[in-house]
Amino acid sequence: MTGSEESPSFRLAYVPGVTPAKWVRIWNERLPGTPLVLTQVPAAEADALLRAGEADAGFVRLPVDRDFFSAIPLYTEETVVVVPKDHVITAAEEVTLADLADEVLFHPLDDVFDWDGPPGEPGFERPATTPDALELVAANVGLLIVPQSLARLYHRKDLTYRTVVDAPRSQIALSWPEEATTDRVEDFIGIVRGRTVNSSRGRASAPEPQQQKKKPAQGGARQKSGKPTGGPTRGRSGGRPGKPRRKS
């Protein structure tokens, strides 16, 4: 895709739990003439949105199809179990999956973890969404394992959470279709990677012209008469060196 085919704005998708405010602020400072349009998309729909060209790039959860997408891993999230505030688990600072083996654990249809074997006792149903599952946790009928960012995003006063030290973790990445690596995508990559304003695009910029150094004249500098000036320094009076002036 050439620069002339680019959208007049930069369209950035992000999955729930990601907070893109810092990068958006830097974008607006560096490229005020190119609006940045944010779209929150469910994690399960981010792939289709980017494939359809409805966003230029997105903050997504790995894995992605690396045959189609480029991706820059950014950070790994802590995993927590969300429980009612009066639950016995709140007595510990951290728990393990073994500690949850006898608990009812909900696995919503939008669960971000690809469990080989879901831990705990299965719930009586699979809630459609994470917020739906949290409603059931608040009703004290089961627990929910999520990335910490989602526990914070859907915070409720009657719920709290504890770190699950041996649970899978979700990894956040910046991703975009590899064949659609436009100049604006390169600009955003530079911002995410913390490049300075002079190198934020990640593209080679033309070197600044350097002043040509004047070559010294061969044979040393010359006077107007063409004679070299490399002789001994004369006294202030202009007389021959080494001989004082005669007093009048």
C-alpha cells in the first residue's frame, strides 16, 4: 500500500483490558494533522476486523496468524482469580490452580485463555461474556480466572481478586496485516517502541547535507604576493628579529 492510498486517519483497534491512552497522546503530539480513531473490539473479533481492513493496526492478545500478521509483543499480563470479597481465598495473597481445584470456575465463551483442560469444577453454564461471568461470581455461585487488566476493567465493589501464580498468562501485542505496513503504521510502531521524534517512523531518512571542508592550499598558506608565510615572526616594530631598536 502506497502513501497515497492511506486513510486520512489512523484507525487503531484494541481489545478490552488494553489502555492505549499513552500512545494516543504521543501520536496526537507528533502527528496532529492525522486523527487517530480508536475502536474497542472483543478479543475474538480482532482478527476479522484487521483482515477486513477496518483498522490499520490493533492491540491484540497473542497468538495471531503469523503468516498474515506482523506482531510486536509488548507485555505479559498477570493472571488472577476473581472472587466475592468475603470468600475464603481472600485470606491468601496468592493462590495456585491446585487451590482452586474444588471451586466452581466459569469459562465464558470469550475466555482469553486456551485451556488444555479448564481447572476447577465446571459451571452450570458457559456465560456468553466475561461481564456475564462476573455477575455470576457476584451471586456467589462460582469464580472466574482472567487477566488482571480485565479484573480491573470490570471492577465491582463486591468483588476482589488474587494472583494465580501458575496459571497461563495473556500476552499483549501490536499487530497489523503484514502486506499493509503503511507509513502511518511505521509511525505508530516507532511510538510504541519509544523512538524519539526524529526516528519515530523507523524509515531511513535522508542525511542532512554536510558542509564541504575547504582543502588547505598545497605548500602552505601564501601572502598576496605569493610568498610563503612560514618565516620567523617579526617584532612589533617590523625590524629584524633579535636586534633591538636604536634610541634616537
